[in-house]
Amino acid sequence: MRNFILLLLLLSSATIFSQVNFQNGYFIYNNNQKVDCLIKNKDWNRLPDSFEYKLNKNDKVQTVSMLQIKEFRILDTDLFYVKEKLTQDIKNDNYQVIKHEGEDVFFKVLLRGEGSVYEYFNERSYFFYELDNQGLVLLPKPNKNDKENKKKNSNVYKNDLYSNLKCDGITLADFKKLHYREQELIKLFSKYNTCKGGGSENIFDKRTKTLLRLKAIAGLNFHNSITNKLSFKYSFSLPPSAGGGTGTSTGKDEIKFDGQTNFFFGGELELVLPINNNKWSIFISPIYQSFSDLSGSKEVKDHELNYDADYDVNISSISFIELPIGVRYYMKFNEKTQIFTHLAIASNIIMSADYTQEINNHSNHPFKFAENEKNYSFYSGVGLNYDKFAIGLNYYFTKNLRDSKNLNLNANGAISLFGSYTIF
């Protein structure tokens, strides 16, 4: 069973970098030939140099360069670019021309309507607008380096828009606190389009967004082996031939308990990142767990040094909160069905402990326990997510629980079967 789970984890990890969706879209060659196709969506932050596509799901994968086309779009996403010829120079904050009038430039379409908004990115964003298909107009960007004319510069694009966006529903107040940001410009032009009696297509709003999910989790832990690992040291007198004085010796041992199965429950807060089509996330997941009815003994002996002690432990119950932080990757089949794999490291926080332990030293050598391992776990897992429900398996490479120097429970190799429900 354990080997099967490890194999499943490896296979899931191997598919992480190969699984990318082909989605409906199109592109238009420079000669105006339009190609409807499936485009490999890599959720680019910026314009790619090329992209892969298939004419249908069974067709071979082909590649087209941005130099060959004038427009491309992946439907139901914010990936929509058009090539236009500049009607004026684009300058940076040092007043250097970075793109010249007459050059062909790809713009990202943010909003379409009677008034449209576009973005050109070159180290920073430059916004353009278009009214009634009359050609793109650059919105002068405030120059941060020109501190003497800071106020004047910050109002140039506002004055430009106030002069051109004429409609009864648009007032001076709409421009006073307007910032040079895509969301605020989109909001203004959407209002303008509505005022003009038309609609708007907000392509920017279809971008990959950060998502926050809250889940309830419950399941079973299968502990095949539980041990109490001991680290100890004792002192002894050195004979005169060895120079006298006191010597020390250290050692390690363990008490093995029977395996057991325990119920656990808790929650999870997951932050789905706005990258790679929401396939990556980070999560924290406080889980209540416990052990009970563990007892055993161990004789610690060193014949050469004439050392002998017995250690007995009886654990009625010990409960703790496992607090992992991890990273998860989703492999999507459709909007509702996904396979996921994750990796997490957790701190184990003792909530209550009821146990007794006894040390019987049968020799004259002083005896004490050394520091043991810390409270932490490290695990990987795979699962299947359907709509709001998920099931999965975790494999613990390490699972340590320490309450004192001489109580250090180890359940490496534990397997957990879990189910979850997404509340929101």
C-alpha cells in the first residue's frame, strides 16, 4: 500500500509541467487570414514571442510567431492582443523614445466598446484609448522623475480625457481622483459607454484572479508503526589509569508501540494564486489529531561500562494540533474536476498529554535524557477534487511529536485518508 502511494505521488509530480490546456481561440495573419483554433494557454503575464496551437483536438501541434500575425485571442480569458501602428512616439520617464511613430506595436485589449482601453507594456504600462474606432490615442503618463512639474504632469491625462469623454452622465468629479491604473480607466470608460447607450466588454475582468477558499476537513490516520525515540547520556568515573575525573557516554534507542488508526478533523485556508490559470496555491490547515493507549518499556544497558536502567512509559492520551503550510498544484480536466498534488511541512502543537513514565537506574552512574527531535511533520499528498468535494491521501515522510526530553513519538510512514468540503 505504501509503495503504491509513493508511486502515485511520483506520477502526479511528473505530470505537473506537462499539463497545459488548449483552449478555444483564434489568430489573424498579417494578410488578414483568420484561423479559428485551440491555443495552448500558458497564462502569460506579458506578450509571448510565439504560441502553440491545434486546428482541432486531434490535430498536430503547430507554432506561430507574433511576427506573422496581427491579432490573437484566447476566448473567456484576458489574453487578447491586437497589432496597431503608432501615431506618436512613446517616451519613458527620461524622455527617451522607446517606440517611434509609425512602428507596429502589440497592445493588450482591456475594454471594448464605443470607448475602448488598451495597454502597451515596456518596463511599465502605457495606456491608450480609442473612441468610435478613430484610432488609438496615448494617455500621457505622469513622469515620476519630473518633480518640478509633478502636479502638472499628473493632470495631463485627466484633462485629455475630460476634453474627449463628453456625455451628460460624466462629470468633473469622475476625473478629479482618477489614477493612471487599468481598473480605474476601465471603470471610467465603462461608465462612458453606458452613458452613450452602448455596452462594454470587459476583457481585463476575465484575467486569472487570486482566490480564497475555506474548507472543512476530516479523515483517518493509519499509523503502521509508532515509536518513542530515546536519546540519553550518562556519567561515570574514569579510573586513575585514564587520568581520573568523569566521563560521559551517549546513546539512542526506541520503544516500539503497536500501530493504530485515529480520526482527525480540522479546516484549511487556501490561497489560489493568480498564475498559470490558478493551478498553484498555498495553504495552511490546522488539524486536530491524537494518540491513545500506548505503553511499553525498554532496558538501556552498557556491559562495558556496567550501566543498566529501565525506562517505562504509559500514554493514556496525547492530543495535538498539526499546523502545516504547504504548496499545491492542480491538474484540471474541466471546470469541476481536478487532480491535485501537494507538499507541506507542519508544526505539531501539543494541546493535552496524559501519560506516566518511570526510570529505574540499576547502577551508580548518573543518567539523564538528551534533547530529542522537534515537533514537526513533513508530508506529500494526492487527491481528486470535484466541485466542492475532495478526497485524497497523504504520506508522512516524517511525523514527530515531542512533549518532553524523554517522550518523543515518531510515526514516520503514516498514511492519512482525508475528505474535504469547500465552504466558500
